[in-house]
Amino acid sequence: MEDANYHQDHDMNNDNDTNEEYHYKIDEEDSDDEDVDFEFNLDIFQRLKQNDPSITNMNMTLNYDRHGKSHFSSIDWKEDGDCISSNTQLKEIFMCYSDSHYGEKISKLPSRQQIQDVFSCMYRNRSINNFGTHTIIDEEFSGSLIEGLCGHPSIEILVIGHSKIGGIVFSALGKVLKHPGSKVKVLRLPYCQLDDEGLDIMCDALVGNSTLKRLSLSNNKHFTPLGWKTLSNVIRHSKSKLVQLDLFSTLINEDAANLLGSALRVSSIKALNLGHNKSMSKEGCQTLLNYLSQTSVEHLDLFYNNIDDAGLAVLVNIWGTLKSLGMGRNQLITPTGWQSFFNSLQTRATRLKNLDISHTTIDSEGITALGSLTAKA
């Protein structure tokens, strides 16, 4: 065991605290943190035309950037779109729409034709593998743009976030995922106010999909048991190749715990994020953990849940498969529970490299038991 973090904190028990600073990261393939994101401007435009190898990631603001300039609209994308379409260095494009500048509301947007032109350039590009947007300007128009990514030759990561997405956009997204030429391996939809209807449209495209590897629905809080059942059918499908599922802060309840647990038991999931789901009772947590004890999950994030001593005891049965475990801010676990947990692991083999137990209550006996465990590892 390479990293065991513990922190005794008796005051951090605010159920309304949604600070994700303590969110334990299990997304081990995210290795782009050191890349520089260039903000599109006229200088970057010229460097793109020269196929500058240093520009691999680029942010495009569709109206005005932070300096109040509308660089995007100043380009004739039909005439000069080869800066993107012919570029062989560009790997990632992120598009956003800023609706204010220094507190002043901005309503002016590029024309639909301009945005369609730049999407046409993106489609002809063969190096871009990551596209993200926080821009849902108009449902019908945005749907047609997303649908325009159907069969894109190189996009493997698709991120649509921080927008209220409706049925038209999800139908377009479904067509992208269903396309026989789809290369999408990673789909992230954070903060999209996704509900059962949108989830049903998306899952209809994912049932039997064997391309998608990683799915994030974090911070979507409108699913009913019907929506959870729909998602569970995707997870358990025999053709599913999903290895990573992020359900951080999705208001999982007892019904969802049963549906998800049953599906996860027969799934290919190796990395699972269930952090910040205090909507799930102690009993619901224990139910889900009992199911997980029958899986081969290797990376598990249970940050800030209602796990108590009984739930912690179930984790002993998963210990042998885990490589990383996030248990920060589970404050229903007593010092006695931690001590018993560490002691019960003394005779068990482990593959664990990272253990986060920050902001939990562990007494001196528990720390001694943890020390013995880490020394053994």
C-alpha cells in the first residue's frame, strides 16, 4: 500500500457541503493535466494555419472572450477553415458560450452558418480525439450540430456539460453513439439536468454498444427508479464493455442501490465512483456494498456517504481486488469500526496502492492497526 491518508476531523459534518475538493479521483486515464489549453484568438489562428505542433488543445469562446473580443466571428471559416480541417497536431477542442462580460449581459452570437462551417471543418479533421462543449444555445440547432459528429473518424472523448439538455440534443447524441463508425470511448455528461426521458434516449443507443468504455453522469439529480432501471440494463448487457462508471452526486437511493448493485454484479466495471450520495441510507449503502463484494471492482470511490461500521465491515470482502479506495468524510464510521476493519485485514492479501480515509474519525488504536497493516503491505 503506497498511500494511506487519514485525518481526524470532528467538525466537517455539514451535509450541505458539496465542495468537490475532497472528491477522490479514480479516472486513471486522465493524463492531460500538464497540457496547455490555448484560448482561440487571431494569433492562435495563424499558428493553427502553420500546423504549430505546440497547439494540441484549444478553447473556443463563441461570442466574446475574457478580453471582450469576438475572434471566432472575425474568421471566415469557409475560406480559412483549413486551419482546423488540415491540422494534424490538434487533439482537443472545447467550445463554450459566455453570456456576460464583466457583469454585462452579452447576447450576440456567431451566425448559425459560421458555427456549422467550423463543425464541418472539425469533421474533416483526422487528429481531434476530444471534443467538449458547455454550449447548448438552442435545442434544435445544437441537436443538428451534435448529429453532425456522427461517424467522426477520430473523436473518442465527448463531453457535454453544464447545460440543460432536452430530448432533441439527446436524440442527436443517440445517433452519434449508434453510428456504426462511432469511435466514442468516453462520454461525460456532468451537470446536464438529465432526467429519465433523456437517459432513456441515451441508453437506447448504448444497449449493446461495445465501443464505450467510460461513462460519467455526475451531478445529475433527476433520475427516478425507472431511469435507474434503464441505466442498469445498459450496465448488465452482455455486449457492454464499460469499465468505468461515474455516478458522483446523483442522489442514489435504496431502489437505485438495488438496481445498480444487481447490474454491477454481472458487469465489466472496474472503476466506480459513488461519491457524495448521502441520499442513500446506511442500509442502502450496505446493500450496494454487498453486491460489490461479488464483483471485481479495482477502483472504488465512496467519498462522503452514509457508510457506518456495518457497511465498512462489508468492504473487507472487496479488499483483495481493490487497487484504490476513497473513503473520505464517511463520518458515521466510529473509531471502533476503523480499528476492527484494519485488524480484520491483517491476514488478507491486497493489491491496494491508494487509500483515502481523510476527514474521518480514527483513534490511536485505529492508527496503530493501520500502521501494522501498511507495514505488512
